[in-house]
Amino acid sequence: MSFRLVQFTPPGSACSIQFGTKIASGAPGSAQSLYLAVPDIEVARDELLARGVEVSEVFHEAAPGARFHDSGRVPGPAPDRSTYGSFAVFSDPDGNGWLLQEITTRLPGR
């Protein structure tokens, strides 16, 4: 069995994401709300836009869990740019859904 694999590990991260062929059984577009933690949501969004990716405007939640529903999203970053509070969404070419989340300071134990 032959396969192709690309592994992406963000700088300083203990986690990686693998992309490839013949490594997973999920149908294209079946993965939704995959998180990508970024230290600066505006910089990350601008980099994706520069590469031709359609990315939503930055938003924060009206209530916990609203990040997953258009109706609960408030335009603009979280008040005071609080860590874990700002988001943007995009889809990859297969239709999988990604959620950028700005994390400037990790909670203790993370």
C-alpha cells in the first residue's frame, strides 16, 4: 500500500496534524470544527488570505459555544483580545471546516 503524508507541527507545539492520502477513512469534507490555535488571529487570517484562502472575518462569541453557529457570532475580536476568545473560520479544498482560535496565554496546566 502506498500513501503520501505531510505532517504539520506548529512552532513550539506538542501536537501535529497529518494530511495525506490513504491514511484515514473519513470522507472528504466530513471533518468540521478542526481547531488551529494561533498567537495572533489577524496575522494568521492575513497569511491565509494572501495565499488565496477564503477566511471569515474575525469574530467572538455572544455566548459559550456560539463559535459553532453563525447566529451567535459577534463581529470583531474578543473584548480586550482575551485569550481563547477570538475566532475565524475557513474550509479546505476538500470541504473540511477549520476554526482559527487566538490563544495568547495558555491556561495553567496546558
